[in-house]
Amino acid sequence: MPLNPKLSLVIGILCISFSPIFVKLAGTSPLGAAFYRVFVAWICLLPFCIIKNKLRINRSQLIVAVIAGIVFGVDIAVWNMSLLKISATVSTLIANLAPVWVGLMSYLILKKKSGKLFWIGTGVALAGMMVLVGYQNILHLQFNAGILLAVLASFFYASYIMITKNAMAGIDVFTFMFYSMLSASVFMLLVSLASGNDIIHFSMRVWWCFTGMGLLCQLTGWLTINHSLRYLESTKVSIALLSQTVFAGILAALLLTERLEANEIIGSVIVLAGIAVTFLKNRSGRPIRSMKVRLNEPKP
């Protein structure tokens, strides 16, 4: 039986929440870590796709998968560039505007209304993010190139979610991941080489971190998230992904002995409450208007 979509989403979010832990333990270039995170996952997926005959794909699906991979790679590259110009706290906060972009794109492009509960929940969750990162960082927010790059990162993150949602209606999730991660790996390899980053000479500890990121964060994490996108609204998935910041903070406290401040605890509770609001049902007991997209659904 297929995995329950909501459970699949929770598993995926927990998996990708380990990403900053591995990056911090590796202590190497963020671009290099991003490349190996995707490349290791693709290498591990390769034999499975060959054995299970998951490589067959038509031209239109291949184009969508390749575009999705490039968008994913651009998202990571642009976000890492923003980290060089502004603080990680502010960059992370702005990058989490993705749910807003998803809601707007769903309405403007697909003519799908997200519903009041989505926007209420999004507002509550974003308010929680502001509490979590601290009001001092919000007050000192200055618009510069780093801010623009972080905004672009949030847009590309939302675009990847929207593209994936569309693709999942008519393609196997393993096939989609194979080609999207292949294109993302090639793109990030070119970016890393162009940036002059060393992508070979690492210690064994760093290689183990890359392996953990590839298997847990990328392969398991995004396979389960993409599976949930097949059944859940893209708006709900995007807002739920905000919780990765909360779980990452908890994991850092447990595994890296980092101390959680009061504002981080309170902000985390508010974020989770906002996410919970988006999954509520209306008074009739039916879910909020469905946003299933069938752009790539095969013709009968």
C-alpha cells in the first residue's frame, strides 16, 4: 500500500531537517556540500532505476524533470550566494517566503484560490519565524544584494514545488527524481567549478557527512516529499516545509548541544500552530478547496 501522504510529508521534513547538521559537521564549502548532497543521492538511485526499469520517460516529461532539477540547483546556489552578503538568520527568514509565492502563483497562473485558512496559517507561521530569528534582525533589515538574492531563492524554491506538483500527476516519482537530480548535479558541479571550489580533497569525516546528506536529506527526504506532492495541495506542502527550521533547531540542540533561546522555543510553537491552521477543514467538514493540478496527466 502507498505511504500515507501526510505521514510521507512528515518523514520528508524530518529528513531534510538534518541538512544544516551535516553541513555544520562537514565544515566545508556550502556549494560543494550541496553538489554532493544531490550527486550521492543520484548515484544511489541509479542502480534501482536500472533494475526496476524506471528510466523510460517521454520528451515532455524529461524536459519538465530537467527544468525542475535546474531550478532546484539555482535555488541552492542563489541562497548560498546570499549567505555571503547577509546573515544566515535573515537569509533563512527571507528564503522561507516560499509559501507566499506558491499561493500567489497558484492564484495568478493556475487560477486556484488557496482559501482563508491558508493565508491565516501562512501569516501566523511567518510571524513565528520572525519571533524565532529575533526581532533585532528584523529591525536591522537593510535592502541590499543579499536581500534580493534571498528573495530570489524563495521564489525558485516555490517554483520547484509548483513544477514538481505538476509533474507528479503523470510520472513515476523515482523516474522524476532520477532525471531532476541528474540535471541538478550537473548544474551545481558547473557552478562549483566556476566558483573555484575544491570538490575533491576532503577528509573521511566530510565524505561521511556528504553521504549522510545524500541518503537521508536528499534521497529519502525529497522522495517522500515529492510523493506527498502527488496527493496534497502544493500550498499546504510549502507551508509545512517551514517546520524544517523548527526541527533543525531541535536537532542542533540534541546533536550539537546548541542552546535553544526562549524566542526560538516560542517562535517554533507559533510556526507549528500556523502550519496546523492550514490543515484545518472548513465548517462543512470538507477540506479546503482542492488544488490538484493535472497539467501533465497522460491522456486516456
